[in-house]
Amino acid sequence: MLNFKKILMLILILLILLPFGKVSADAPPPSMDFEFYPQTSGATITILSATLYGCEGPDCQNPMQIPISCGDSNCHANAGYSSNRLEVRFSDGKTRRSNVFQSTSAHTVYKVTIHPDDLLVETQSTSGYQSAAGLLNLFTVICIGLACILVLAILLIIFLIRRSRKKK
């Protein structure tokens, strides 16, 4: 019976310390979605190519190119800079540059107004991480915690049953 008590105490100590261990998860990089709207309802133009620059400060110093993918009227990028600038080549043959805009959340949707000579980027909506991986990590931690509580309860029941049999 002495070995059972030592094992039970060791398991209890490990279960008590387990929830206080460091848990970390990699968060997805910030993402940006761009929806393009012409200033006037004239001829439709489509996106041929786009370049997103991440930079420093309000005047976009030291720009670094960020990968971006585009459809005919929208683009998506994973970005990690607080200041950004967008440059897009359209089917009308013009390349337009945007104002410097800020990225302040994990996922931001931008409205891009197409002017004759430039682009105006405005924040349309922001939100936290749009990640199934984050929810999966939370679910896993909760399941592990519940499993530990279940194991602890079963061991406690076994201990109490053995103890009550020994007294009789």
C-alpha cells in the first residue's frame, strides 16, 4: 500500500503543476483584405498586378515589399507592418499608388477607392485573429485539463475504496 500512496502523491503533484506550465502557440500573421471600388460608375477596370509595401512612419520610409495576391477587384496579404502603401497596375494601363495607411489589428478589411490618378485606402472593418488554429489550441488545452481532472477523480475514488476496505 505504501507504493500506491507514493505513486498517488506523485501523480497529484504532477497534475497540480501541469496547468501552470507555459503554453504557447504561434499566432497567424496579421492579414489584410482589399476591396476595390471605382470612384465613378464608368468603365470597369480590373487589377493586373499589385505590390504592397510595409514601411516605417507616416511618409513610408524604408519600404519592404510584402507578398500580395489579387483577383479582378480584390487583394489579400499577410502583413506585419504598422504602416503600408499599395501600388496597383490596372487594365486601363495606369499604375496608381495609395496613401500611407495603418494596420492596427490582426485582420483588417480595407475599402480602396480608385481615383483617376491614385488610390484611397480606408479601413472598412477590423477584427481579432480569424484562426481555427487558435480555437483548436484552446479546445486542446481545455480537453487536457478535463482529462487531468478525470484521472485525478478516478485515482481519488480508487484510493478511498481501498482505504475503506482496509478499515473493515
